[in-house]
Amino acid sequence: MTAPSVEALLAGIVDYAGLFPPAALPMERAVREYARWRRSPQAWMLGRFVLPAARLAELSRVADADLPEPDASPPWRLSALLGADARGDAALVDSFDGAHAGRAVVDAVELKAGSPDDANEALDGLPPGLAAFVEVPLDADLGALLAVLKARGARAKVRTGGVVPEAIPGPSDLARFIVACASAGVPFKATAGLHHPVRGEHALTYEPDAPRAMMHGFLNVFAAAALAREGAAVAEVEGLLREEGREAFAFEPDGLRWRGRRIPTTALLACRASFAASFGSCSFAEPVADLATLGVLARPEGPGPASAREPA
């Protein structure tokens, strides 16, 4: 039986981004994987299906047989990435939602902004009712950008990795971002590089000669977010982000323990509900398999670790 603290921290946490590197699956394969995991015992961890808004028509063709009929089961929730023409992409979202009522819904969009003016301009073109996640560079004026997002009811997005070592932000930069979001009252999501629960050195792609680097762990990031939401200073948040010991994390019935620090289940629930939304991953199987190895989850049925990487 899954501990309440595990469910509190991990429910709906993985936005499936199989279309993106390093998996870079074709649409048909990514749709099939998402549909399979929606039917699995681990479906409670699965969040939205992530895709570019420009590929919504392609998904409509490929996924028609997999989408539920209205009222048969919850519709697929999608997050659409908007490109340079945010208004045009928003129109694609509106059209898709109208044509798939009860079967699939784009209820979140993701876009980029390097300055407060960029953020305001991009958000101006969005229809109401969408959760908007704005990816911000960590070397920007975070205070000014987050103030705009707060005023506009938008959320932040942080890139936590990539397919090259230099795409991975340092723990100090990531800690400052998380604490800044907590101080500003701006929720955030993460994307890229969070395939594994605990910080450690891993291959950055699925190629045999892939470069290796120290990658952030999603338990580290989301536990750190819970601490930041409770008022922890940057130094403590950074310390948690740097944690590499798997044994340092322990899920207990009433909370998550990290070394001498305990985060109550109620704080984990509150963090996920109002602050740390989710993370995008091109693999769902890999995080599930790693959590099973840690003993946090029961070992999943079906494909084992060899196929957990979901290569293209």
C-alpha cells in the first residue's frame, strides 16, 4: 500500500513529454505510451500530455481511437507549448478544445519570456481559463518577472536539465528560483532532466556513448519546494537540492523525512496544490522504475527497466 506521504508528493506529478528529447518519440508511439500508462496502477502519478500547439491536429488524428468517449472516463488533459505566434497557437488550442469536448482538453499552455515586457505581451494573447506556465531564464531579473506573473495570475516554469551538461542549472541557481517563487507567491513547474528521484550522475540521452552529468532529482526538487513554501532559506533549499544519498529520504505515514528535517504530509499536499505543480519528462516509465527500486512504489507490472527509457 502506498504511503499517504508518497501520494501527497507524487500525485499527478509527471507531465508526459515523450515527443521531446531525449526520447523524441513519434506522435503515434507517444500517444500509445500515454494511453498505456493511463490504464496502469501508476496512473495516479500521471499528469498532462505535453505537445506543441502546432501538433494538436496531428494528435487529433493519431489519438482518436484512444481518447475516451464523453462521460466514459476523465478526458485527456493536455499542455500545449506556444511558439513565437502565441495568439495563433492560442487559436489552435481553442479550436481543438471545441472539437474534443469531453474527450480531451488543453487546460494549460507553456511559453517563454525573457523580460517583464515579453511576459505581458505573450500573456495578452491568451484566452481566459488556461493555466499559463511561463519559462523564465534563471539569469533574468526574477523579481520583476515574477511580479508580472503574479499580477497576471500566471505561473513560472524552470528548465532543470537537457541533453548537454551545460543545460543543467546549478543547485544554487535553482534554489534561488524556488525561493523567489515562494516569496512572490507564484506557482511553478519544472521541465527536462528530472528522470530520477534523487540527484546523481546519469547519462543525458539514451545513446550508448551519451555524455554523463550530475542531474537533479525530482524528490530533491519537490521536497525543496515544500521547504521553501514553509519559509526555508536559500541555503537549506540548496542543501536539499544537493542531496545525493538515497537513504536520506524516508517516506513515513505522516510525512517525508530528509535527514533531520521532517515535512508533514499536510505540507506536501499544500505544496503540490498551490505551489509546485509538476515536472515534464519524456519518460514516465523511468521515474516509476526508479521509485520502485527505492522501495517507494511497488514494482510496476509489464515492461521492465530495459524498456523504461522509451527510446525513439
